[in-house]
Amino acid sequence: MATPDRNLARRLDLTSLQLFMAASELGSIGRAAEHEYIAASAASKRIADLEDAVGAPLFYRRARGVELTPAGQTFLHHAKAVQFNLERMQADLNEYAQGVRGHVRVHANISAIVQFLPEDLAGFAQCHPEVKIDLSEHLSAEVVRAVREGDCDLGICHPPTATDDLALRPYRQDRLVLVVPEGHALARLPAVAFTDTLDYDHLGLHSNSSIYLAMSRAAHQAGRTVRLRMQVTGLDALCRMVQSGLGLGLVPDRAFGLLRRMGGLQAVALTDDWATRELQLVARDFATLPVTARLLATHLGSPPPAAS
């Protein structure tokens, strides 16, 4: 075979890719030609042209059909990725035809989603009803990774320290409080240092969550460990476990204000400086965001209206 064409993309066409994937699935170039309504001779020529462009055979020709070569298996993987992205492009563009004139992908951690985003996104939607927002919940580290790899336009989280390659803007501030059952010995205190709670069982979120990492770091600095009795996946589940007497938990203050309606719980302020946290907007570059994502970033970066 010849050396692979350095301008491979210029020699590929969607019909040949579709024919190649059909032949891979059906095990026959002839049946693939029938499936794609192409003459058998034209189909064979298209496959031969693909192999010439790639510089390697894509199929083993057998008496009863064809079978992918290692190069063909690799080519199939990329062909499917191209097909997926084209289908996604079509779906996105169909939204414009239906009146949706923008699409923003947002990844955020649970603290942002529970405490602030419902009201903030509702306000944005009122001003820009034509913009569609895809919101996904992830751990802070995963939010940063998604922004870095282009899986989302905008991230909202408590970012880890290694974000020098990304752009950050302040979003909101929250403060962690200790949630205890009513009647607990610590419930009588106006405030408590986190290290003074380490003699009690604790409940935690995912081990990579920003809250759990802050707890573990504080305990380690004090030469102690957290007596972690159980880990749960959400703030509401954590509060239910505290309510049942299974341990204590750290929760953002505004989230506790929303969850305390379940009753039987009390929040105790933490005296630790690290309990005050900064939520950040994260992007690869705010200046180069799509117009709709830039509008959302500006909206979210504005200070909330003062309470009347």
C-alpha cells in the first residue's frame, strides 16, 4: 500500500464512510452497496479509494464476504465518531430551525445547583427564552476536566488549585455549617471548630467532592482522621442520615436553609476560615466563548439583586 495521504480529510466523503460502515456491519461490500443504493462496482471503487487514501487495506476479502483488518477496525472507530458528531450537529442545528437560537452546555457541582443556579438560570431564561441550557451535575474536579477538554462551555464549582490554564471569574460565596440532630451535645454551641467535632461519627459525600476533601485536609492538618461512618451521593440524603442519628455532616449554609424543612436538624456555625468557600465560573477563555455562553457567563457573574 502507498504512504497514507497527509490530506486524508480532503479525500473522504460521507457516502464512502457510510458505505464502509455498512460493509463492516453486513460483512459484504455487495450487500452494503444494496443497502446504500449504490452499484456494486461503484461501491468497490469507493472502498478501494478509501484504502488508497488510508494507505492500508481496510478489509480482508474472503470467499463469503469481508472482514475488518486492524487498520479497518481503527478506521471504523473514527468513522463512527464522525457519524456521531454529524448527528449531533444536525440535532443542534434543528433547534435553530425550531426557534432555539443558542445552546450552552454547563457543568456544575452540587453546591451551585442546589443553592444558586435555579434562580439564576430562571432569570437568564426570562431574558433569553430562545437559548437552551444543558445543565449537568459533576464533582468539582470533573467540572474542571470537562471545561479543559471542551465537553462543556462553562463550569461552576469550587475549583482545585491546578487551574492555571483556565480562566476563572467569581460566582457566589457560601459557608459550610455543621448539621447535627436537635438535642445533640454540639447543638447548644453557637459555633464550633471542625477539629472539635472529630470525636463524633461523620457522614460524607463522595470522596472526591470538595466538601469531603476539605474535611479530610483539616483533619490531617490537626493530626487526626475523620470517623467517616457513611458516604452518600446528595445533600438531602446526608441530612436525612443526620436526622436519623447516624452521624454529623457538613453542608453549605444556603442548602441547609432549603433542606431544614425535613425537621429534627440544627446547623452550627464553623469557626474555620476554610468553611467560607468561593464558587467560580470556569472557562477555557471567556472572550472566545460562543455568544450565548458569553451572555450566560455575564449574567451569572453579575451580583445578585439586593433583598428588599
